[in-house]
Amino acid sequence: DDTFKNIMRYMFTFITKDRESEKLVEKLCYRFKLVTDDVLQWRDIAFCLTLVQMNEKCLKKVVECYKYYQHTLIDKEVVQTLYTLTNKIIKK
């Protein structure tokens, strides 16, 4: 788990353009739809969302893609991670 997080932190440093961030948010949210039963993958995807440099358009994508991840909100860790994401955006 820590290895995955460290690798992802490193990889996300290369995403610098707003357009890249927006597309990545959309793809990560869509990935939630493809993973139906694996809570660990839900947590990993949610963690990756927190690494994206969020802007207003990215937040809009997260809201628009709610239907893709609404089923994951049964897991407390996913909910907490998404809550952390929204707090990070609000504080900007």
C-alpha cells in the first residue's frame, strides 16, 4: 500500500497542465464504475484523485461523475478521502 502511494505521488508530479488534470479526473471517476466489488481499488482510485492538482473544472468533473462513484460511498475510507479532497479544494 505504501509503495503504491509513493509511486503514485511521484507519477502525479509529471501532470502539470490543467487539461491533463481534467482528463485524469474524468478517467479516475470512470474507473470507479468499472470496479464494482474491490474496496481496495476504490480506496486507491480515491487516493489518486487527491493527488490531482484540482481546479474549478476538475471539481466540476468530480460532481458530474458522481454516478460513477456513488456506489463506493459505502466504504468509510473512500468517503473520508473524498471529503479530504473537497476540503482541499475549498481551502484554495
